[in-house]
Amino acid sequence: MPPKRKASRPAAEQSNDSPASKKGRSDLHQSHPNAKQTEDFGIVLRQFYPPEMSNERCQAYTNGELERPIETLQKACRETADKRRSIDVGSAVVHWFKSDLRLHDNRALYTAYQFAKEKQVPLIGLYIVSPEDWTAHLTSPARVDFTLRTLQRLQQDLGELDIPLYMETQEKRKEIPNRIVELCQQWGVKNVYANIEYEVDELRREAKLVKLCAGSDINFAPNHDTCVVTPGALASQQGKQYAVYTPWYRSWLAFLKENPDYLEVSEEPGPNPGNARQQLKELFDCKVPAAPKTHTLPDEDQKRFEGLYPASEHEALRRLENFLKEKGKKYEELRSMLPGEHTSMLSPYFACGALSARTAVATAKRINKGHIDRYDPGYMTWISELAWRDFYRHVLVNWPFICMNKCFKPEHTNIDWEYNEDQFQAWCDGKTGFPIVDAAMRQLRHCAWMHNRTRMVVSSFLTKDLMLDWRRGERYFMENLIDGDFASNHGGWGFGSSTGVDPQPYFRIFNPLRQSERFDPEGEYIRHWVPELRDVSSKAIHDPYARGASAIAQKNGYPKPIVDHAESRNRALERFKSALQKG
């Protein structure tokens, strides 16, 4: 077994910091003597990023001493405001689609359409495939496939409105801003609209694009749309961003009740103004780009995912209505039960933007007789689950270093993680000897999706029972989930590993046996995903080797538990205690 060591994984930290932050490079990043060895265990595997950011630099972000990427974008907008206001209409208007692949409730798209209609010029949709972005962000082939399938239907829907969707692949991610300017100049476009993405790279790219476009006599207008409540709109009585969900959620609810316009769903665009079919004829013949070789699914997986997750916002809206009407009332009661389908299965649609969180909350509010904080507990609970998506993005915007592979609290970088490759592979393969864990990991491999309850179970197991570095699990999820979303995935792993906001390391160690007995009482979920245990009784299936079913388990090749949970729990408590004492 390899020696224990601190992890060193590259950070999404670029060199274009504010002038006040230009310290010596030795102050900006920290290096570890075992960096090469940790790379061998899958921690340092991300491309395009420099070494791990130092704890001191993270603290500077927390203290407001360094300019956050959202502040860089806001400053770029302020500095170019006069110039952008003076820019003419141009021959057409562009909406740049990113993670907002829908017509319904897309605020930047509708704003672009209204402007085009007012000025009687055509609207153009733009989408740029960036293989380097997908590689850098660990995007799974399943999500890439789902995105491309969604684009195909989006192009069809736009075409029915005589709006072209131009798509191309840009091999070099750093060239995207220049390419957008080049396309605008080619089409005679003077106004570009887009919805903001809140990850570090994306915010800095938007800031660059605002200035680059303004310098080329183009108005680039970024809009807030992804979150129900805009990041930065909520603050504690001390004027600070919340780091704990419950008080943040109370503030979120109060804000929406005081500002009901935040739940107003945007209209879809109408027919394209101008003479787009003649003026932009060649843009209507554009083909959806193929997936890059690095992100191509096997044919068998592609067909399976097409059946499990039909693409398009139409499917998303249908699922939303059906879920709320058929299962919404029972959601609070059944949401954690693993057998059956008691959740909405909408996360892939949220991730690629085929459905907006605002539409989901507004629809639940309508069905719940116009309330978001009372009346039916099922709808209220589902709204509170949707709010987690906002919360994790608010955290990301305020503490951008979490986008750079860092713990929320610097002291958690002192945790003494293990790097046992055999145990990690057993976890990935669903062969740990813990049936609930193995069933969940096999579901992930087959469906590219996992129930939220088991996401918590398997993340706690990896980081507490096995003491393996949380970043390894976070990466594995992103590379395999069809709904991989950085903010939510990172937030979930911070929760499960007790390294994120509100960590609770002494309470949040899930007992796999108790979780299994409570949320899969008859073993139906386990039997479905772990066929080796299908002949085991309901009582024994949760722990076959300790409950008299070892003969069946051994005969069918099911492994014995690779660790003892009680011993592992004690080890985890000691490791966290030691790390926090080091401070």
C-alpha cells in the first residue's frame, strides 16, 4: 500500500489576478514533495491548470483582499458601460447559448429577441463546442452526448421560428472570445447576449469578452439567469455570505416572498424578425458537431441513455408536470427511499439548461396553491431541494477557490488521506462488500446517474470508511454522471466528506448498514443492482457475511467487506480531530 500523503491537485487559478494580488509566485501556490506520487493515484490529472493554490491565498479571497471573478466581470461591465450604450444596432443580434439549451424561460434569449424585434433585425443563435473545456471541467461522455442531443432538438425548435442556430467546434478554449468577435464582424452583429456561468474560468472569460467586444464596437451583455436568486443578493445580518444552508434558505424564501418578480417565468421568443431565411441562409444548414474522440460514448451506452433520458426541454417540462402532479405530494415522505422512482429525475435537464430552476420552483409554487413555504410538505420539501442548487452556486461565487480543488476551510487540507488504489477501484466497481454502496456504484455505471441518498452514502464511505481523498471521488462522479454540475457536485462531496461548508465531521459519518436497512428495507434496490445477492433474504441482504448468508455470497462471488465500519469510523474521527488541532 502506498504511503499516506497530502493531495496536490491543480487549481483552476489563472494568472490574471487584480494588481493588488500580485505577490511573489511562492506566495500564490503550494507544492507538495509527493506531487508525482499523488498524480499516480489520480489526484493531479486535470489539464490546463497550474499547481494547487496556497491556503493563504484562499484566505485572501475569504477576507475580500483578492478580487473575485464575479467582481472582475462586474468591473468590466462598469468600465465599458458608456461605450456599450453608444453602439449601433448592427445587421443582426446574437444569443450565445451555453448551459441554457432552451427557449422557455431563458432570460438572455428573450431579451435578445425583444431587442431584435424592436430593431427589426434577425436573431442568430450561437453555440461553440469546446473539447478543451469539457476536458478541463471533467465533463462525462454521457453529459456531452446528452448536450449534443439537446442541441439537435433546440436547433429544430429555433428553426420553426426561422431562427438559425450556428454551431462549431473551437479546439482552443482560449480562442473562444476572439472567435466570437470574428463571427460577429462576419455577420455584422453589434449586440451579443448570454447568460452568466459562475465557475471561475467562465466568469473571467466573460470579463475578457466584455472588454474585447467593446474594443471592437460590439456590446456583449451578460445576464443573470442560472440561479433563482442572483448570487450576492442574500447576506447575513453581518453583511456576509451564508456558509450554512438552513439560515441561507430562510433568507432565500424571505427574499422570494418580498420579490415575487424573481419567479416570473420569461416568455419564449416568437418568429424571427427581419428576413433571416434569405439574409442568413447558410446558417440554417449547420450540423450539430460530433462529440470529440475523448468524449464519445459506446453505441450501447448511447442507445441506453437515449431511452433513459430523452433530450429536449419538451421532455423536461413534461417530466416536471408529471412528477409534481403524480409524486409531489409524497416527496417529503418517500424522497429517500431507494426502491421505486420517487424523485423527479430532472437533474440532467437542469445541468445542461434544458430546464431552468426558476421554472421548476414557479411550477411547484403554482401547484402548491401559490405558496413556497407552507401548505403541502411534499412541494415545500422539493422546493427546498431545488434551493440547494442556488446555495452551492452562491458559495462558489463568494469563495471561488473551491473551484480550484480546495477545501472550504483551510484546516481541512491537513487531513491525512489514504491513497489505496485497490480500495478505490473496489469502490468504483461496486465490489466493496457493502451492498448498499456496491448497488449505488453499479447504478452509476449503468445509468450515469445515482439517487441523492446513495450519493451521500458512497461519498461518506469513500472519505470516512476508506479515508480516500475526496477529490478522487469528486472527479470520478464528474467523469461519469450525466448530470455532472460543478457547483452541486463539489457541494455534495464537501457535504459527504465533511470538507465543505458546514462540515460536521463528528456527526456526518454514515453507517452503510443502517442506511441500507432504513432506505431499502426489503433489499429491492440491492437485488436489482447486485445480482450476486438476489437469493439472500431481506434481513441478511444488508450484511450477508454477518447475517448467515455468507455461503450464498461466496458462491456467487460477492466480496467480503474490505474494511470494518466501526474501526474505520474511529480512524476517521481521529484523522479529523488531528487535522483540526493543527489548524
